[in-house]
Amino acid sequence: MKIVKLPKKNLAEFIGHLNSFGQIHAPVKRGEKSFVFAPVTELTEIELNCNRTILPLKKYFFKPVETMFNFCAQKGYEVPVEEQDKKYIIFGVHPCDIHGLKILDMVFSGRYVDSYYFARRRRALIIGLDCTPDELCFCRSTGTDFVDSGFDLFLSDIDDSYLVRVGTSIGDDMVTAADSLFREVEKEDREKYKAKSIQRRESFQTEIQLQDFPGIMDLEYESQVWEEVGEECLSCGTCSMVCPTCYCYAVFDELNLDAESGQRKRRWDSCLFKDYALVAGGHNFRAERSSRVKNRFFHKQRGFVTQYGRPSCVGCGRCKAYCPAGIDIVEVVNKLRSQTRV
Ligand code: SF4
Ligand code: SF4
């Protein structure tokens, strides 16, 4: 992999160059402590030290609500056309979110390829950025604190410069187009990078042990923990909305006033919603909050492992950060594990 160095004093100019590759989106501040990915044109708008945005990158490719096709009794149906040429650059993406995106790529490219998702995904360029973990991050435990693919460029802080890993040919084009801003990497830069990486790994405050966890989940299927968490859960679905790897959606039709035409749409859904498992005839397979909470944990830590060989949690901490009931995935996992060890 090609590695170059970008002095920090050149970052603003580099961002200016990036505008010629597409519209730039990056974390920006919203309110006191919240951040969102939003369009930017210059460095001063970007919040480089943001720990996590409210919504992850999935909002770009798998929209919260979208029209799948328009229908009309006379004309049949037509799929809205996506602009194919317009690229956009998402800057400042942390390793856990790149892993989240790789999981979504895997899910949406399964047996039935999701053309809506990939029409947008293909137009996106990803520029990653290392971050400093806070007390909610546990991506080290989920093995998602480092990425070696899934980005066009990846920037790591080495004091007065960024060490830049070039992941794709278009990433190489971005560097070449702003060649005068970059420097060759010296031995001393590599040493700094290694020391910083160790320092970062050691700065995690939250750890969970996920080893053997699918087996523990099976043993704890009837655990009282599910009742306790179910008692606290408000079924608001926030944890699913903010999760970079939750991908359930509901499909529905909206009829126009002519009663002959309309739109078929899809919107994000959550297995925590009361009516998620409600079927025709009125039976609800998961009427209890405890069973819905259990289902979410089982899907992430058990079912996904069976299907894809890894859990679908990337340790971003969003579900804890935004849960109005303060439900903490780490606490739940630790409680279940401690019960099995006793
Ligand atoms: S389950 Fe929670 S910590 Fe894990 S990826 Fe989803 S939002 Fe992040
Ligand atoms: S965010 Fe918290 S309260 Fe809301 S559904 Fe998820 S676990 Fe329940």
C-alpha cells in the first residue's frame, strides 16, 4: 500500500483540491456535543475531533425514507433515476464506521443485490481519519479499531502531519492532483505512527469479551437479564436508527389523490418497535419488550455470526449514547457473560 505524508498545515489546501473530485461531506457540529455528516467546502467547517456522529454513513446509501418506484394504472411503474456521475467524498470516517459500511456492503450484495443502495454507494469516496476513543467506544474489543481496506485514503495523526494510506487508484489520483502538498514518509514518521497506534490502543476505557459469546447467548436464552432490560426499554427504536449495521426496512405504498397512481416507498424499521413482528391475523411473535430486546442482541451477536462469520456490532457506542433509557450494550453483554461463568 502506498503511504505518503500530509503536513497538517497543508490540510486546508488539500480539502480545497478535493472539491474538484465531488461534493465533500464531513462531521460538523450541531448543538453542544452533537455531530452530523453534512456538506462542507472548507476545513474550518469540519470537526476533526468528533467522536461519533448521530447517524452513521448508512444514511447516504440506505436512506431513512426513499421512493423505490412510482406506479400508475395507465403507465405501469418507473424507478427514480439516480445521478450516476456525481461523486461525493465522505471525509473523516472512523475505522468502526468503515467496518460498519463493509458489513452493509456484504448484506446488500447478498442473494438479492440492493440496486438502490449500490447506485449511491458506487458514487462515494471514503477518506478515513483516526480518532481518540472515549468512554463509549469499544471497537478494540470488536476488532474494528483498525482498517486496511474500505477507504480511498486514510489519515492518521502523527503530530505535525498525517500519515496517509492510499487505498484505491482514485485515492492515488487525489494525492497526485495535489502532489506538491504531500511529502515522502521517513523512517521517523513510521516510528511515530507505530507509537501513536500503540498509545491509541492503550487508551480504550471500555472492553468487552466477545470470545465464545454466541455460545453464551444460547445458554442465556431464558436469562432474567432480558426481562430486566425489557423493563427499561421504551421500544423507541433509536438504537436501530443510529446503528451503522442495522438495516431493516418496511415497505409501504402511498396513493395519490387520483387513486390511480402513487409511490412505493421504504423506510428504516426497527425490531424494537411493537408492531415489527405483527402478522396478518393479529398475532405478534414478539409482543413483549423483553423478547424484542433479546432479538436485537441475538441478531447482532448470534444470528449474524452464523450467517456471516462475525458479529455485526462494530463497537461505535452510538446505541448507548442515544438510548433514552440508558441501556448499555456493554453492561448487558457483561451481565450475560458473568451469569454463565458463575
Ligand atoms: S450495536 Fe451499538 S455499539 Fe454496536 S455497532 Fe450498533 S450502535 Fe454501535
Ligand atoms: S434506544 Fe434504548 S429504549 Fe429505545 S428501543 Fe433501543 S434499547 Fe429500547
